[in-house]
Amino acid sequence: MNNSWSPDKTWNEECGVLAAVGVPHAAEIVALGLHALQHRGQEATGVVSCDDQGGFHSHKGIGLVSDVHRDATLAQLPGQLAIGHNRYSTAGGLTLENTQPLRVVYRGGSLALAHNGNLTNARVLRAGLEESGSIFQTTLDTEVFLHLVALATNDSIEDALIEAARQVEGAYSVVVLTQESVIAMRDPHGFRPLCLGRLGDGYVVASETCALDLVGADFLREVEPGEMVILDPQGMRSRRAMAPAQPLQHCIFEHIYFSRPDSRVFGETVDRVRRRLGRKLAQEHPADADVVIAVPDSSNSIALGYSEISGIPFELGLIRNHYVGRTFIQPMQAGRDFGVRVKFNPVREVLDGKRVVVVDDSIVRGTTSRKLVNLLRRAGASEVHFRVGSPPVTHPCFYGIDTPSRRELIGAQKSVEEIRAYLAVDSLGYLSLDGMLACEQEPQRYCRACFTGRYPVTIDPEASKLSIEQMRRSGAGAGR
């Protein structure tokens, strides 16, 4: 399962995209790489390939990569061009029709597209398109992109994609499969990561470098914000689709929580950044304690940094069950804490009679953090000091993360002291905003809207994860 999931996070994943170009059995390479991106989306997955005659072949399913993409199905996806997607729904409900990549046929031929991010003006664009007669098959903001491509005045797919990109707002890292090539493109703000790798005579594009490592590709560079990269069996070309924003707006939560610690994202290895967060957290909020433990797994590196500066030994106080899916049978007498207990088990020998510093990357609602504290107390912890490797989350994200509304964010509703009392901990310390930014090499390049409410790209105040479904049910998208 995913290696960076904590049950308190409603924004636990976003999406992952991957492409392989100019390599035999490209679909198999894509499916293998999607295993490394499983942490970015566990709801659904899909792969589309293009054979030597320009025919498209696809396989999608609800569930994990290992459940959906089997050898027998991948053998039916021939060709040296393929793209894939792991989904966590940040826009649109969980249905097979909403599973990416989206595949269409338009006047320019066959096309498939996979998207990580959120288009903040999707509702407005969709309403206008439907008013003009466009017919939508999904409730994804991604499909808006495809309609804009189809309506573009340029016949060239590259020019049509650029024309579409200049109409949308928000975050997008996309891979597009045509009958001759794969096109990778990133929004001018650079919200979401996208990297390029070399595999033999071909190329691999992925959301994170850990996917390149798994398939044996050598990391080349990141796709630059506002850049379009065209890859085919003959080589690679680059075009400037749009000028990069000044300053850029990388999602800082990629470093704090989303990306795997072994990935290189936004020019830095994630593990190194998280260790700096932990060191700074220990400087800002020291504790008189016996052991430091992490809420596994995304907080491990932060906890190691905290231990290093504080001198308090790091221990494995919580063991995570990596084989529990999103759904499981809950016994009738399981109790309210069952969801936490099935995912985490405390190590009593580490915790019994000890003053414990528990380190987490963030707190969203706080409900699961409270249950974890109760779990540690029952395992014998004499004191629990909670430390958080980021500031209080006070605002939802509109750029590709499924976050709750403000009324559900504990950081927006309670003071730090009120949160401490709610969690029932002996002390609580959040990393300061300045302290967090000091851990980045170029802090001005990072979006921090979830901590400040200052959104760098205009947002739709009525937008929500299911807003397009609601718009379709009400008929608002048709101008009624």
C-alpha cells in the first residue's frame, strides 16, 4: 500500500501520472512505475497504450495497481507509447467513467490524457462549453481540458494543447498520448511535480523520481513550469507553452507529506527537507522526554530530524499495518477506535512508563490524532508531547488536494491551546510558518495558501470535490 498515509488526512493523496516512450512493452513499464506512485492515489488506476499502427488500447479499474493491472491485461496493451494514472479524487466522484487516462477521438485523431492537479475555473469553463452544446461523459475537470483542445483553432495537437492551457487556471501536470508521441506539460506556476527520465533508447515521464528508480530509468530533469516536452521514438523536443510565473508556486506539502522520501521533488530529495523540518521543530519546540516516535510513515524523516537535534532517541513506537485497504470488515464490538487500531499498533515495551514525543507532519481534523494519543496512553506512555512538522492548516487547497472545508479544519476553528486540550496531550507544538519556509532552499517559490489563506491563483469560492456533479444534477451547467 501507500507509504505516506496517515488516517487523519482527508487530503491523504492526490494523483500520479506516468508515461513511457520508445520502449518495448511500454504499458508494462507504465504499470510497474505506477506501483511506485501508489501513495499518490489508491482509488482507481488506468493505462492506455498506442501500437505501431496508431491503435489505442486501454485498461482501467477501481482499486490498487496490483489488483487492476495483471500480466494478462497488460499483454493486451501493445506498443512503445503508453501513459498511466493513479487516482485519488480531488474533483469528481469515484466511478469507472471518471478513471483516467481519459481517451477520446476528435478531428485530429485519437488522444488520451492523464492529469494531476485541479483546474480552478473548471466549473465556469464547463458551463460555457455545455451552453455551446458540448457533451461531457465524466464529472472531471480534466475533461474540460479535452473539450478545449477539440475546439482549438489550431490543427496541430501541440498548438491546440497550448491554446487550451492558456484558457485554464490552476494546477496541472499532464501527460498526453497521441498516435505518434507523448506530450508532457506543466502549469506555469509549477504546483505539481513532473520529471523526465531516460530508459534505454526511450524516455519515462513521472510525477516522482521514485517511479523512475523502479523502472530503471535515469533521472534527466524536471519538466519546467510552463514547458511542453514532446517525446517520440526519435527523441525529445521542448517548447515554451507559457512563461513561468514569478514567483513559482510549488506545493510545499509535496515536501512535507505527499511525495515519497526517496523522491527528488522541486530540486531536492524529500527526505533531506523533512529532516530539516524536524531539526527546526526541535529548536522551536523542545521537550523533556525519553523517546521520540513518528506517526508512520510520512513523519519518519521529520521525527529523525527532531531526535538528532534534541538528543532524545528515536524509537519505533507505532507499527503500521501496510496491508489494510480503504475498506475492511469492522467487527460489531470493535469500538470507535477500531479504524486507528487496525492501522497502527503501539509497541508497549518502547512506550510503557516513558515520556513520549510523537511527531506528525500535519493535523487536519484532529480526530485521528486524538485517538492515537489515547492509544499511546493505553500502551503506558506517562506523558505525550505532540509535535507537528508544519503550521496549523487553516484553509482548504484548490490546487489538487482533497482537503476539508474550513469548518472541518481544526486549525481554523481552535487555538493551539484548545487543540492541545482536545488532543489530551501534555504539550503541543507546531512548526512556525517562518521556520517551515526556512527549511526550503528558495522559500519564495512555494505555495503556502493552506496555512495563510493567500491563494496565488484565483479560486472558485463555490468549488468542491463534487461541485461538477452538483452542477450537473441541478442543470446549472446547461444555463438553466
